[in-house]
Amino acid sequence: SEEEAVALANASPYGLAHAVLSADPERCARVSARLDAGSVWVNCSQVVFPSTPFGGWKGSGFGREYGEAGMHEYLRFKTVTGCASGYSWGYFGVGAGAEPGPASAEAPAKDGG
């Protein structure tokens, strides 16, 4: 049955690609949506376009080749956040607009201690 076929395919520890072959387009759409794989070919096999990502799920590796997703494998992302000079969020005991340093330090107690 269709359910058994999907269960058998998904029971594999690998998930690089599957192919669904049927004259029924609704069945192809239904089955391909339920398969655990990085690629599912419908009424064809091993078609890979350089503009679309290619890579597996589960034990079939990690990462993607081709397409924009493939380019991300070669990039590193970094977020750097700052604020305008003289501005303070008031962290670390520094008041808003105050510059960090000795002038912002807590004053000693009046009794000398």
C-alpha cells in the first residue's frame, strides 16, 4: 500500500533522495510530501539543477550543495551591534549618557569607610 511504501522508505537511516513514479499526480504529490529526504524526484530520477539546493537528511550527511543554500556553506555570519558615541544603556552601573571610568564610580562613604 501507499502507507507501507512511505513507512519502508522513511525507516531507512538515510535520506539523500527518493523517487516517486506514478501516473496519478495527486498520489505523487501526497507521497513526495511524506518522504523524509533532501530531494524527491517525481516521475524522473537523479535530476540536479545548479540553482537548487541538494543534500540529504538523517544519516545522509549535512549541509547543502548548489543554489543559494549551497553558497551559505562557504559563508560565516556575524552580527556586530554598537551605539552612538556618548550613549549608554545604563549597564554596569553607568548611567544613561555617562562615560565609564573613575568619574562614574560610586562615591566613598562620608564616614571615611
